[in-house]
Amino acid sequence: YMFTHPGAKLLFMGDEFGSSREWNYKSELPWDLLQFESHRLLKDCVRDLSLLLRNEPALYEKQFANGGFEWVDLNHRNECVMVYRRKGLKEADDVLVILNMTPVIRRDWKIYTYGKKAWKEIFNSDLKKYWGTGDVFNPEPEVKLVDKNNNMFEINVHLPALGAIVLK
């Protein structure tokens, strides 16, 4: 969530690999945690999120402007799913961020948005390379036109439990 929402990013020392204790300026970070797969793969996830932030113009071009963010779906509070669009200077650079904040996998989740008729998954927190299950992914989400007059599309995605996906 932090890497994709607008504005400044705050990552405290040690958070990039899941330090189990609060940072203390009097001692060094617990680098020995990197011997454990979970901490090592979390570090890889944070690295890839940093690369995503650097490589996707929609995540930085308008980060302090009202026009750089748009809620797409906030109507699923009971399911704890949020969807928002980050906008770049070009519509082709826009990304959709889908967050499932519950420990429940949600298959065939429908998202309605305008503009692009094709989306691809560019980040998925559930990948095995990030210590996820690797069971829920969307290499080419199904997209169909539902309202030609408003250029509205339905995107069908699978949402990992306690996970995030980013589509471009």
C-alpha cells in the first residue's frame, strides 16, 4: 500500500527485511535475519517495489497532485478490498492497484474501470519469490467492454489473501 499510494514514502531502517525489533541508533540492524528465507524474500519484495516505483511514471509523476489518484472501488468494505488508479501524464502509463486486506483468496473478482481495454499484472505480492503461496496470479486478466458509450470495462482478477496486485 505504502509504495503505491500518493505522497512521500517512509520506510524505517530494518523494515526492508522485516526486522523483528525497533531500530535503535545504539546498535546495528539485525542483518543475521537475512539467513532466514522469509526475511531474505521480503527484502527482494521491497527491492522490486522500489523498482516498480522508479519505473512506473504513474506512481511518481503526479504524486502530489489531485489528478494523480482516483478511487476505483471502495464499495467492498465488508470484503476489505480496495481498488485505486494511479495516473501518469499519459493515460497509457496508468496503473490499477488492488488490495485484498483479508486472509481470504478472492477468485473472479470484478473491477469496473474506464479507458484501457487490456491490462497485465506487473506486481503480485503472493509470488513464491516473495515468500507468497504462488497460487494466485493474473498473467493476462480477462477484460471485456461493458459500456461502449462510457468506454467502461470489466476486469476479472484473482486476489491473493492479504495481498496486493498492480495492473498496467
